[in-house]
Amino acid sequence: MVSMNRLTTQERVRVISALVEGNSIRATVRMTGIAKNTVVKLLCDLGQACQRFHDKVMVNLPCKRLQVDEIWTFCYAKEKNLPEALKGQFGYGDVWTWTAIDADTKLIPQWLVGLRDAEWANAFISDLAYRLRNRVQLTSDGLKCYLNAVEEAFGGDIDYATLVKIYGKSPEEEVSHRYSPSDVVGCQLAVIQGNPDPRHISTSYVERQNLTMRMSMRRFTRLTNGFSKKIENLGHAVALYFTYYNFCRIHQTLRVTPAMEAKVSDHPWELSELVDLIDQ
């Protein structure tokens, strides 16, 4: 096994390439021959570098139509299996990742790993508002935390609507479709603020992004043992994933990276450029 202080740029690229394609830490160790502790340390170092880079460059963004959502995962153990001593402590049990996506460029301008409550909603939306250049149209689901958070962050300078999907029969009632999602039988649209264009009241892109996250990060894959053991490592993995997604990954529809489409970057990044963020 190779230790961290001996890793070349090529070896770092091999590790990161495995991680961003949805492999677990242990699978990455088997594929690359790099020691587990070395892989974890590289993930932590690069995750921190990606977060710093994101905070620096994701400002004054020209987004026009945004969609926001929250995706569930857990750390250490599922909420119902937590020991009494750990219940109520952040980083143990349920964890939610708040995400925003630009419907036009597919850029992820902001994310936040936290809890699904008003405090975290306010932090997420206020940071999102800070990064925008212009008035935007925003669509969220029916989570009530968004209402006050959007009002606090944007005031009256936003076109905001909610979309609540109505689901049919629960798949848990049918054993043969136990792990399939319920069918959507309708949608309820509500204009909350401003004058949003009804044609663009949608959460389809951000919900599709949720699927991409589950496919690209083992920590989000359901029905596996690849969950995060530490909240810090979950945060690093999410920061790495979104930086890779924004700057390195060519979007199938756009034929460029989201960062290029949003004029934040002028070329698709190589993984070596991503790794170089550690030294910068």
C-alpha cells in the first residue's frame, strides 16, 4: 500500500477518479492499491480545498431560474438505530443535503450539508442569495422552512413559487414494488412571491440531480453499507462531487461543463487540475 506523502499527481488522480464515479473508499483501495487512511486523507484535503474554491469563485452568478431541494442520507447509523447517548447530536442519524441548481446552465451554485429545519434553511438560502447577480425565479417543494428563509434572504426581489407533487398508492402496500417510488398523480402550484413564469415552475432538474448524487456518491446509495461514518467526511465528499460536477463533467445535453455554460470557466477541467486545488 502507498502512503499519502508518497502519492504522485497521477496516483491522486486515480483515487479521485474512482471516488467521483461512485466507488466506495474500500473499493477505491482495492482498485488503486492506495492505503485506506491515505485515500481518506486525500478525500478530506481535497474536499476542504474544493469548498474553499467554491466559496471564492461562485459569486456574481448570472442565474435566472433556480430550483432547490433536500436529499436525505444518514451518518453513523440510521436515526431509529442510534444509541440514546447519540440521539439529538448533529452528525449522527438523519442528515440532509440542501442543493440548488440553475435550470439553464445546470450549475450547482450552492449546497449545504445539515438538518432539515428552519435554521439550516435560512443558512442555505441566504448563502444562495449572496452568490446571485440578478433577480431570479425560484421553485421549491412545499417545505415550509423555505417560506421564511426566502423572505429573509431576498425580501421582495424574487419570483418564487412552490410545487407540491401528489402521490398515489404507497409502494409499500405492494410487496412486489416495495422499493419503487409512488406514482405522481398530480401537482399543486402556488405563487408565493413576485411574478414567476408558470411554464418554469418546476423541480424536475433538481430532483434529477438527486438521482445523479445517489449514483455518483456511494454514501448516498440506498440499501448499501456505504454510508458515512463521520459528518465531516460526508461534507468533504459532497464538496468534491459538486466541484467535479460543475467543472470537470461534461453535461450530456449542454456538451460542456455547467461551469462553462455559466461562464465561470473557459474549459473542461482535467482531474489533475482538480487535484491541484490542494496545493493552491
